[in-house]
Amino acid sequence: MMASPSLSPVPPQQRIDVLDVLRGFALAGICVVNVEFFNRPVAEAGEGIPPGLAGLDWLAAFLVNYLVTGKFWILFSLLFGMGFALMLERAAAAGRPFLPAYLRRIAALAVFGLLHHILLWSGDILLSYAIGALVLLLALFARGKWLLAAILACFALSALPELRLASALATPLVFAGLLALYLREGAGGWRFPAAMLLPGVLMLLAALILALGGRDEGIREVLLAAGLLVVLGLLAWRYGEPASARPLRAGVAIFVVCFGLLALDGGMRYFAPRAAALSAASATSEHGETASEADARRLRHGERVRRSAQERKVLTRGSHGDAVAMRTRQLGERLRDEMGFGVVLVGVFLVGVWFVRSGVIANAREHLPLFRRLATFGIPFGLLLGLAGGLIATGRPAGVADKGYDFAHALLMLGALPASLGYMAAVVLLLHSRARAAVAFLAPFGRMALTHYLVQSVVLSLLFYGYGAGLWGMGRAAQVAVALALCAAQVVFSHWWLARFSQGPAEWLWRVLTYLKLPRRDATQAE
């Protein structure tokens, strides 16, 4: 039997130009957001608008927070999911193996991410993408019996004191297993709904027994988890078909559940603090938290303050070696915190997978009515949801109590997905209009997205950190101007570079590591 041909890079004529334009658009937005955290500790990411801003600085911070923050990394993640699906479809169409090349691809991405985190900036997202992509691979390709065996092994190993961290690996494996159960079940499948409904009903009964026995502690959490499982089970039972829509439904559900739970928790503490505790007998703080919850919140707040102070000191007064040492020490904490973000990323990846498998993105002209609806409803709905939270709080106040900020931030993030889809749709519509030139010039910038993402960190760290020009603390409006000027310079450079070469240097290296072969000398020249 003839061996299957190996997977190879996509020829320039087979590229989908809209993805390059969208990637460039997303990268510009990411730079506008990221520049703040070369002037502010990364530990304060997600803390909203810092206090004390006025005039143009406040206006710039407000516009970025409600028009840009959260939207562009989601758009970039959608594109990552689309790239995954395109590579998979092309491998299947050509009869080529997919997994070996893609595993090398995400391994290389993880190395890029680790080096970026340690050497340049702790706000890196490449490592997160690599971890999320690995979980997605498990969900789509791992055999059920091996997944189950790995989960059981992790729980067993965690019983040993020196291997307690093994339990942390069980969580992504369980998530991948449940996702595999939903995505891979045949028509009329019952296993995923049953896997949700059975424990959900049992937990509801357990909560009822606890309530009848006069025990109130922990009932809120049990009821919330039980209700969530029952709702997911019923939705999967009712909307399991067609199977082609499952990536979209699973992705949206994951995103909404993650930030919806945060909104529910934050909303209860803000609007009904006493009801949030459920029990008059429980020791509660003035904000409706139990004593243990209040202690945990104080601990998290203290850790944020400590990390922020350390980052500020090292990055404004330390050497590059000091910064590398600090980021290396932070790596363990970063990996422990990765699971929650990884779940969200997988959800967004799945939405991107649906856009490719459905043919919507490859045949965008035929689906312009869908893009019009996404732009017309997604942008205003997503932005207004975030602005509604802004009426409650625009930033986390000093001290332990969040004073509604957790609820406000959750609303901002809930609105980020529809707004991102709306932004994507607006760019697609522009590409199919007389105003095409207004966005088409971003295509070369998007084709070199990895190179430019890394170069942005090099430039911004040398501008703002103490071992560079030491401009840390620049006004917010000036920061945005710097980010836009940097992106403009990179756009110009991209056109110059791609007139001579077919890809950026980081993209070239990534492809070499993915396909384990050097491109032909003539193939490196642009066509």
C-alpha cells in the first residue's frame, strides 16, 4: 500500500484572504489593549479602568475598555479555531495524516509562548492557545477508554501527597471527555444528556435532604451546580441535532456558562447580598459573604496587591535578568490558573470551527445576510451589555469589597462574544463592498500576525520597562497613540516584506517546525 502523503503548507493561492484581513484587524485591537499592561502590572488585568484618570486619558481608557477590551482576543481565538478546522479539512480532503503535524504545530506554539512569557511579557496568550488546542484535540480525537483511564489515573495519583497536582490534570480531561461525548455522539444520542441529568437530579435531591435536615451551608453551590447540569442536559436532549451545529452550540454554551456564572455570583452579592448567603445562621460579612468566602476574597486581594507591587518594582527599576527571574517564578502560578481560561478558549475555538465546517467563512459572499444580522444585532447588544455593567462600576475599587465590579466585568465579558462576532461580520461586509480598500490593506499585516505579535512585545518592553527607555506610566491616550503608530509601521513593513518573501520570519520557523522540512528556495519568494 502506498504511504499517505505528509501534510504540507498551504500554497498562497489557496489562502482565504478574509482570514488574513480579520487577523490583522484583531492584532491591531490586541496591541491597543496590551500596551496598557506594559505600563501597568499584568496582575491587574481585568481590573477595569484605573482610578484617578481625567480628560483624554480617561476618555481613551473608557473607549478601549468598552469598545476593544475582550473583543479582539476573542476574535483572534475565533480565527485560531478556523485555522484548526481548515488544516483538518485540507488534510482529510488530501488523505493525509493530521495529528502528527498538528501536534508539532501546537508544541512549537507552546515553546513560542513559554519564551515570550519568560523573556518578554507575562501577558502572553500563545501558551494558552497551545493548551486550549491540546484539549480540543483530546475532545475530537482521543479514544473514550483512554480518556477515562487517564482521568481515573489522575485521581488515583492525587491521593499520594507528592502527586497531589495530578488532580489538576483530571479537570481538563473530564472537560475534554464530556465535550467529546457531546460532539461525537450519533443522531439521537442520549449519553451526554444522561451524563448531565443524572448527577444534576441526584444533587438536587441531596440539596433537598440537607435543607430538610437543617443544614444550610453549601446549599447555594449545590443548587447552582445541579441546576446548571439539569439545564445543560435538557438543552442537549432538545437541541442535539443537527450534529453539524454542535460545535457552535457547545462553544456558545461554554462561553455563556463561564461568564454567566460569574455574573450570577457577582450579581447576587451586589443586588441581594443577604440572600447570597442563604443562611441567617451563617457568619456573614456586611457584603453577604460567609466568613470563609470573605477570608478567601481577602486572600485573593492580598495576592493581587503583592504581585502588582512586585511587578511594578521589577519592571520599573530592575534589569532584564530580574524581569526574567520574576516571570520564571510566576510560571507555576500561570499554569495553575490556565484551566479556567483554557475552557473559555476551547469554547471560542469551537465557534470558529463551525464557521469553517458550515462553509460560512469560505463562501462569505453567499452568506452576507447572516453577516448583516451578526453586525446589526451583535455589535449593539454586546456593547450595550458592557456599558450596562459600566453604570455599576468601571473599575475594581481599592480594598476587598468589589462594590459590584465583579458583576459589571462579567457583563462586559458576556457581551464580548456577540460584539466580536459583530466586528468580524462588519469587516467581512466591508470586504464585499465598495469600501473594500478600507480594510483589505490589513491582509499582509495579518499574514505575519505571529511575527508582529512578538515584535510588539519587544518594542513595547524596550519603550516602557526600566531596562529600556523607562517610559512606564505614560498617559493612557499617549499609550493608545503609540500602539496605533506601531501597528501602522508594521502594516507598512508587512507590505514591503511580503513583496519579497511569502511569509514572516516567525511564520517561516513555525512552519518548519510543523512540517519538519525547509521550503524550496523559490517557494520563499512572493508570487
